[in-house]
Amino acid sequence: MNKQHPVLVVGGGLSGLSLGYALRQQGVPYRVLEASGRAGGVVESLHRNGFELDAGPNSIAMAPELRTYFEQLGLQDQIVEAAAASKDRYIVRNNQLHAISPHPFKIMGSKFLSGGAKWKLFTEAFRKSKPASADESVADFVARRFGREIATYVFEPVLSGVYAGNINKLSIKEVMPMLVSWENQYGSVVKGLMKNKGAMGGRKIVTLRGGNASLTNKLAAVLGSDLQLNTKVTGVWQNAADESYELSVSVNGLVSVIKASQVVFTTPAYAAANALESMDHPLAAALRNIEYPAMGVLHLGYDRAALGKVPDGFGFLVPAAEQKHFLGMIYNSAIFPFKAPEGKALFTVFIGGANQQSVLQQPPENLQRQVITEVNELLGISAQPVMQQFQVWPHAIPQLNTGFDAVRQLTARFEAAHPGLYIAGNYSTGVAVPTIIRKADDLALRIKEKQ
Ligand SMILES: Cc1cc2nc3c(=O)[nH]c(=O)nc-3n(C[C@H](O)[C@H](O)[C@H](O)COP(=O)(O)OP(=O)(O)OC[C@H]3O[C@@H](n4cnc5c(N)ncnc54)[C@H](O)[C@@H]3O)c2cc1C
């Protein structure tokens, strides 16, 4: 490895920016290369008629180390904690909102599950498990432990809320590893939950004033000229003579080569695949195979007076079985009142994802009309929104489906064969904002040790 060159970080979304910042903190020379003209990737905040909208992450689960991180960045005055009402969450069944809780005993008291499903939940601790396959889907795991109804009406909407994913494909050990470990350790998921009560939620939800892009904008500002926009990485190879890495980059269509001591790919998997194709075809093929379903984000502003009896809360999830044209809705102004101007309310509706790709094929105006009709019907609203803003992410969130092991194995083999080259997109670190930041700090330390 040739140490006279900087570390090159490919991609200027949250993963790349937070890694750049961590390298800077470690005193490691680096540069972040971002293909587009804007840093932040899917973290994007907009302002419309006094409403503050987040087209990407809307809420961040706070941890003490994250507060310190925000303070270091000078963002402490922008942290806003969620209102108490945000603890109330709902699931739709038979066109009605039902309050839900991650606590099994509270679920037992709710009306949205049948007696049979509650019995399966209650008796889970006594159920002998059939040996699980090594790589089980969420649907199979949950059906084995709790039955199909709980898979359909609890796990499907919850995972649709996080990954916009399909539980028949998502891998349980990738997306809910603690459930697998509880089954292994205690013979029961419910017993595991009772012994690890802190594991299910409990963290404060926060947002940043100005929108969550305040975080990526701040990181980009701190990185300054070490962040290079409009710079698309098209290939990578190792220079046998001095062991440095070389990247081919296209800047406004002009192609050149930059040398690096170490290289980190934080781009989405399909983009990393294109650049890595000539170095490792099987890895590139596995990365290209990771599904990234499109997702639509529809912001709706209403006159508060028009909302009638809409319950305050975090929002609600819609199981696919309910056959609506959307996955769920966040009630932003109930969580963070400042998100809407005085006298108004703000909702953010999520559409598409792995289960509903076809919904996004129809003309956007028709889709928005349909979704507004369904939201109004569910919430008993007769007025039309006073503000609406629609955006589609063509490749929103990577799906950690069964078979993801192959990506992990090929990545480990590749990184071992090419010391100083890392695959660190959110599909390998985890998709949540706090996880990405924590993993960037860890990786910066490993990189520093090698410099
Ligand atoms: C709609 C939505 C809602 C979400 N909600 C939440 C939430 O509420 N809470 C939460 O914690 N998380 C949430 N997430 C997840 C979280 O926002 C993402 O996991 C995270 O922001 C991804 O950052 P990233 O840098 O890994 O990827 P990206 O944001 O995709 O950034 C990758 C960057 O790489 C660049 N790039 C691509 N190809 C190249 C190339 N060849 N050369 C150079 N650069 C390249 C792209 O232009 C892009 O800027 C949400 C995600 C989405 C999409």
C-alpha cells in the first residue's frame, strides 16, 4: 500500500460524508468523490409554503453517542425531540386504525388480531421449534414461531416501514438478527424479548431543525474542498508497481485517473458493481443482484381544522393484505409540531417498495389522487390537502433478502485479497442513520491503522 496518496471515499451520501468526517477526525488525508452535483444522497429536505419536508429519512433514533456527534458538528441547537404522542403507533386492518405496541402483552389486549393469532403469540414460549433453515425468510420464521396472521398483520407492515421490503424475501437473520439469537438462546422469541426489554425501541426519536439534510449539509460544509462533487468513479484497479489503487473518474465527461492509498465504496451496490466489474466479476454480479425497489414519498399538508378526530401519534402502517396504494404514513406535525406552519398539519406517505412496484407505474397525478382518497377515507377527512409534494426515489433502500450471505462472503474474500479496498455501502453497514455513522467511525479507525 502506497501511503503518500489520500484515502478515496466513493459516494457522497451519508455513508461517504460521515466516513470522510471520521477520517478527518483521525487526521487521515482523504477525499470524498460524489457523482452528482449535490451531497447527501437520499437525505434531502425541502421547504414548501412554510412546511418542512424530508424526502429521505424523517426520524432518527437518538443514542448518547449520536448526541455527542451532533454537538461536535455544532448541530446541538437543531436537535428536536419527538412529542410524547409519537409513542402511539397504528396498524390498519379492515379499514380501521388499531393502536399497536411492540409489547406482546399489549398486543394480546388489542382488537386487530384474531383470537387464534393471540393464542399463537401467547403459546410461542412453549412451542418447540422445528430446526430452522440456515437462511430463513422473515415470513417463514414468523409463521413457524407465531403463525401466518402475525406475519401478515405485524411483521409485514413493520418491515415495510423500515425497508419497504417483502417479508417473503427479506432474510430474518439480516433484518432482525436478535429474533434468531433469542430463538437459539432461549428457545423462544417472546422469552428473549422479556429478558431484553430494551431491545425493542425505547430510544428517543429526533429530527434536526431545517430538515435532516442539516446533517449532511453540515458534514459537506466541514469537508469543504475534500468533497468533490460531479465526480463519477467508473473503475478501480491496483497498480502492481507501487501497490497504490487507481480510480478512473469522469468529471463533467472528462475522464482522468486518481491515485489512492486506500479506497472505500459507499455508493449503492449497483454503482459499486459497475466500478468493480473488472477486478471481481462474481462480487460485481452479487452486488448487482441486490434489489433496490423504487419508493414514492408524498407529503400532504392539511388545514388542522379539517382533521377532525385524527388521532395524534407517529403514524400508521398498512399491511399489504389491506390492498391500499401506499405502505404507511407518518404524522410529522404530531411528532414535530414545527414541521407545519401554524394551523396546519403535515403527513408523509410512503408508496411502492418491494410489494408495490406496479403502483408506481401509473401516472403520478392519478396515483396521488388515489392515495389522498384512501388516506382521507381511513382518517375520516373530507377536505383536500392544501399542499402536496411528490418525489420518487428510483432505487430507495437495499433489500437484505435471503441469499445475502453470498454478498458478505464475496466481499470478505475481495477485501482480504485487496487490503485497503472496502465495500461499505448501507447494504453492508445497515441502513439506519445512527448505524451508518457508528460504522463510519469504526471503519476510519481500521483505515488509520493501515495508513
Ligand atoms: C425514503 C427513505 C426514507 C428513509 N427513512 C429513514 C429514517 O426515517 N431513519 C433512518 O435512520 N434511515 C432512513 N432511511 C435510510 C437512510 O436514509 C439511508 O440508509 C442512508 O441515507 C443512505 O446513505 P448512503 O450514503 O449509504 O447512500 P445514498 O444516500 O444512496 O448515497 C450514495 C451516494 O453515492 C453517489 N454515487 C453513486 N454512484 C457513484 C459513482 N459511481 N461515483 C461517485 N458517487 C456515486 C450517489 O450520487 C449518492 O449521493 C431512509 C431511506 C429512504 C430512501
